[in-house]
Amino acid sequence: MQVPSSFLSRRDALQRLSAGFGAIGLAGMLGAAPRQQITPKAKRVIFLFMNGAPSHIDTFDPKPMLKKYEGQQPSGKLYRAPKTSGFMSSPLKFSKCGQSGIEVSESLPALGSIIDDCCVIRSMHTNVPNHEPALLMMNTGNIQPIRPSLGSWVLYGLGSENENLPGFVVLRPTPNIVVGPALWSNSFLPAEYQATGVITSDMSVDKLVANVRNSALAPAQQRRQIDLIQKLNHLHAAKREHDTALEGQIKAMETAYRMQSAASDAFDISREPAKMRELYGDTPFGRSCLLARRLAESGVRYISVYYTSSNNQPWDTHSDHYKRHPELCADSDRASAALISDLKQRGLLDDTLVVWTGEFGRTPYAQENQDKNKKTDPMKRGRDHHHTAFSTLLAGGGIKGGLAYGTSDELGMNAEENKVHVHDLHATILHQLGLDHEKLTYRYAGRDFRLTDVYGDVVKDIIA
């Protein structure tokens, strides 16, 4: 008997239903009951990541003493012998901003104008000054690509706020990111906690979320079809216990179906007034920040926004630092401040934690050797990687505003007072979400793992 062409085999139906939804990820489910052990102050996180690492001494950590030691060689314990023409002071002016009087560089005027809503940690440090391990440390708590990301841990701990959207979304304008998907991987956590990766180079909904609409079937027909397929899938899964990838795919299919209406709204920034779009700026990062706000408003639990461009780590200013740094800051400053202000105006900042950071900082000394016979133009010099002191900005989510916490030494070389390691930052983020970083564990390969491994302390002094 010939099978009618209108009849779909199970395999055909699976392909049609799931096509394009590989990018949607497996994290749209309402997970298990929240694993909160602490009263939460935040419900969600927006993590703004400056790929390549901004210079702390040109943003939030002024070091006037560098002028005194201009050109002198750094001494003491260094990770590696630098190729440098010596200490290089910042030509950027710092001003006391807001009622708190926190000093912020002129390259970040918009963030300076709302600094009373922000906490600046000036005593951050990490393990090594190499991009790949430092990126992994900031995103996963480990310098090797073997652990779940912070976003996956958050989703595992809390589940999703909206069953019609993924719980963990990664926004980036290009696939070209150093390290790549390992930064937002679920690793050994169940597949349903992996991120949804979204490329934001084209902001039309059909491009952001491929095949979000079914052109062949009406919603009622599609619902009947997916119900049948899911019954078959569950019978299939019952014979394969503990196959988390299969279970995740089954859940992803259900999420993909429900997203058809929810995503059309949440992912569509064209619904925003022109004035609002102008506030954020018509740049890839600006549009991504606006989309992040819409997703947060729609109940997405964890949103990462990566600042990349045709250069996959634009903040990595090894040369022409004082040409490139202000340009990057102008874009990031506008969009980041717009996001924080917009969240506050909508009453969302209180329970949304915004994090602005890179993987480390940049050296207080110049990158290049200075020719003894020909003076190098200081504006052409760069700054190298620097892991022993850098700055991170936090806003909302129960964090004290108008606070500069911790210090680096007078030259910005090393974190000095109230040091904050990346593990401490992670512990604090989880704490604000109501999760105890020592109790949020997952058993794998015979041992209990956690985001912070055997380290980390909550930075209680910055909590409101």
C-alpha cells in the first residue's frame, strides 16, 4: 500500500518539529523545585561580558601615582617578564560621580551618571593572565573546559520563570568567540540546563530564532501531532533510563512548540519605541542589551551578552590602546547604563543582578619596548593582560549602590584590600539568587561538584 504523501513518518515529524531548534537549546523547561536555601534578593542575572578585558586603570580604578613612576620598570613577583617601556599613566580624567563620589573615568560618562546604583569592585583577581583559562574561569569557575557554566548552574538551581522561553540565553553578534560554546556549556549537568545560543547580527525574529513558526500546520494540528510524537518519545525513553541527552531533546521539543508565540514577542525589539532603541544605541551591543532587557522582563533566568565584533576579543588592546579603549567604552557605556536605567525605571533592577566585567584587567605598564633612540608615541602603546588586579561593576539584585569596594595597590598592580577572587564573585551571585554555593552540588563520576569547587566566600559587605 502506498503511503499518502500527506502522512508524516515519526522520523519526518521529528525533523520538521525540531528543525532549527537546535539553537533554541534545551533549557526552556521548568526544572525541579528550586534548590534555594537562602532568601533570594534577585530572580535573574544579566551578565555583560567585555571580551578581551578592559583596563581597570582607565575605567574604575584611578592611579595618579603612575605619573610619578612613568617609564620605570615594574619589579617584584610577576607572572612573566614583561616586554615594556615601563609604567604608563592614564591620560584619561577621573571625576567623582554621584552623591557617593566614586571616581569614574571620562570614558564612561553614562555609567558615571548612575554610579549611585552601582557597586564597583576594585580588588578582583583571577588565576592566570591568558585569555582561554581566564575566560573559562569567569564563565565556569574552572580554567579548563570541563565544568558547567555559571548560567547552567543557576538554571539547575532555580529552574525557569517562563516555560514558554529558554531559561538561559546567550547573545552574541558573531559565532567567533575565543573558547566558544564551552563558556556556556551545561557540561555534566543534565542537557536541559544548556544555553540557548542566539546570534544577534540580524535582529529580525525569524533570524534570531530560526524556524520559530510552522508554515505547514495550524497550532491545533501541531499540538495533536506533537502530543503523539511525545508519547512515542516517552516510550522510547523508558527503555533507556538516565539518557539525559534524550530527555533533554524531548523537553526541548515541547519548549520549541511553546516558543512559537512567546519568542515572536520577547525577541522582537522592533516593538520598542524609537526613543528606547535610541537610548541603547544602534550597535550590536546596544541592540543585544535591549533584547536582554526584554528577555529578562519575559522571565528568562540568566542572560549573557558578549561584547564582540569582527575582532573576537575587541577589548584586547595590545596596541593603540588610547585610540581603541575610548571607542569601545563609548558603545559599552551607553548601552550598559541604558540597561541599568531602563530596568530601574520598570521596577526590575531590584530583582535583576547586572554584572559588567572582563576576564581580567590590563597592565599598568606599557606593552611595547621603547626604542632608546626614538621615543615611542605613548598613544600608540598598548597594555598587556593583567590578572592580579582588575575591576568589576555590579548593579541591582540586592547589591549596595554607590559603593567602591576593595582596593588595588597604588600602581594598580595587585589587589590589596578586601580581595575578591572570581570564586567569591560566583558565590555572591548565587547567594543573591538564594543559592548556597557550598550546597548547590551535582553528583557526577563519584563525587559532588559545585560551581566554586572547594573555594569561594560570599562578599557580604557589598550586599544591601
